[in-house]
Amino acid sequence: MKPPFSITNKMLNLIVEITQKVTRLELEQERNLHLRKENRIRSIQSSLAIEKNSLSVEQVTDIINGKRVFGAPKEIREVQNAYEAYELVFKMNPYSIDDFLKAHGLMTKELVKESGQFRGKDVGVYDSDGTLVHLGARPQFVYHLMKELFDWAKQDDIPDLIKSCVVHFEIEMTHPFPDGNGRMGRLWQNLILSKWQRVFEWIPIETIVYEHQAKYYDMLMVGDKENDSTQFIEFMLEVILETILEFDNIKGQADISKILNDKVLDKMSDKEQQFFIQIYPFLAEVGEIKNGKASEITGRASGTVRRYLVKMTELGIFKVMGANKNRRYVLNEKIVDKISDKS
């Protein structure tokens, strides 16, 4: 049974644009192991943040790297579970009920009683005022509805970009689990997309969903009210395109991961890496930079810029020349050689 939605011109235009841009990203991401790890962490942090987990990207990174983090035990467990689920899910079959339940078991281990099982009770979604805004399917119908959805998705030949959005929406509407439905909907969309283009294992779509969280919930509510996922599909395709364009606009990001090895990158925070990405085009051309110029390029405060540059000097990325107003941060000769090799 086909879920209710319509294919619109807007969808088709978005599919064309996404398809054109995703091929180049596929090549870049395959070469860029460090960026893939960073994106996985961003996906996990954002998907959990949508569900009110308060841990930052830096804290999530530390948890995944086995470091001690001060935080609520439940939130730390959510991170550990999500990382394990994301590491294993892309080897699964997106149309298998058994794999779907296994992934939920990984995602909610030690967090919910019915982990890895469809719920046995009614469940509703309530707003901040305690008003019921969505009632999930009756528990006796959940297995049949999910099997019907997966059978349709496996057999239908519509583009995977659209199919993944429909499956995401229907998981949210059916609400097959007592907890973790949002995380599973977003994860399962990524899994379906990854079977079309492997790069979707690493593109952090969840980060843009998080940025547009209010609209995300609005589109789910509209689809629920109209019993039609068309507007939700259009919204999610816009989110996917925005995610891809964000990567497309970070010039030289793939090259940076070659210039700065993983040991150096692991000692830099996300903000420090983004700072380096922003000043990289200027450095590649000029070879050195002053504090004021770096502040002008990045829009960051002078004190913050100075702290970043000092940290990168300690990591061997820069050498310091001059003093006071004439202080310049010059790229290490070995890094300059690598830049020259790429040009």
C-alpha cells in the first residue's frame, strides 16, 4: 500500500540539483577520513539535541574518544548508543524489520524497557502545554504497518531521495517505539540514502534539521493533519540540499585534512578547525597572516583569534615572525610544501 503523498515539480527540481552536487562530494568524502569522523559526530550531536540532549559537539567528541565528561548519565549513554548504532547501521538492510529492531536496540540500550521491540502500549506526542498533538498507531497494528511500509519502499522505483523522506515521515507517524522514534526516523532516512550514494553515511543532514527544528516539527504536524507527507518531503529535500551546499561552500576543506594530519586535527576543536578553514585560502596565497587580518576574515574577536593562532603555533602549524604589531604567523615550511604539491 503506497503512503499518501504527491510528486511535485519542486521535488523534481530539488532532486536534480542534489544529484548534480552529490557526486563531487562522494569523491571528496571517500578521500577524507578525518572529515567523515567529524561529520558522524555532528550527526549524532544534532540528532540527540533535537530530542533535548544538552551535550555539545566537543563533549560528544570526548565521549566517543573515551574521555571523561561531566554530564547526565542518561545523555552520555545516549551518545554512546548513537555512536554504536551509526557505526553499524550502514551495513544493514533498510527494508528489514529485524534490522530496524536491531538498530533501535543499539540506539536505546539501557535507556528504555522495550529496547529493540515494537511497543505494547498506546503512545502520544504532547506539546509544552500537555495537549495531545499526535497519537501513534494502536500497538496491535504497528508490526503490520511497518512491514507494509518497508515492503512498499523495497518494491517501489521512485527516487530514493523521495522514498527516504516518506519512510522518515511514516516512522514518525506510526511511532512504533515507546522512545527513540525521531532518532530512528532520521537514521533510517540516512540508511536508505546511503544505498543510493554512500556519501550519505557521512553527510550530517541532522545538523540542518536541528537548525530548522521548529519547521521540522511544523511539517510533521501538517502532514499528520492532512494525512499526506508532500510538504514534509519538500522540506527534507531542501534540508538535504542545504547540507550539501554548506559543504560545497567550505573552500579547500578536503585539502586541509591532507595538510593537517589526524593527530593535529584531533587536538583542535571544531571551532579551531573552522577558523583554519576560513583563513586557509588567504594562507595558501600569501603564506602568512596577522592577527588583525585573521579577525577581519573570520569575524571573530581579536582575543579569540590570538588564542587560536597561538594554539596552532604550539601544534606546529605556524611559526611566529616579528613582535607586537608586526607579529606574523607564517605557515610551517612542511605545510607550504604540501600546499605546493596540490597546486
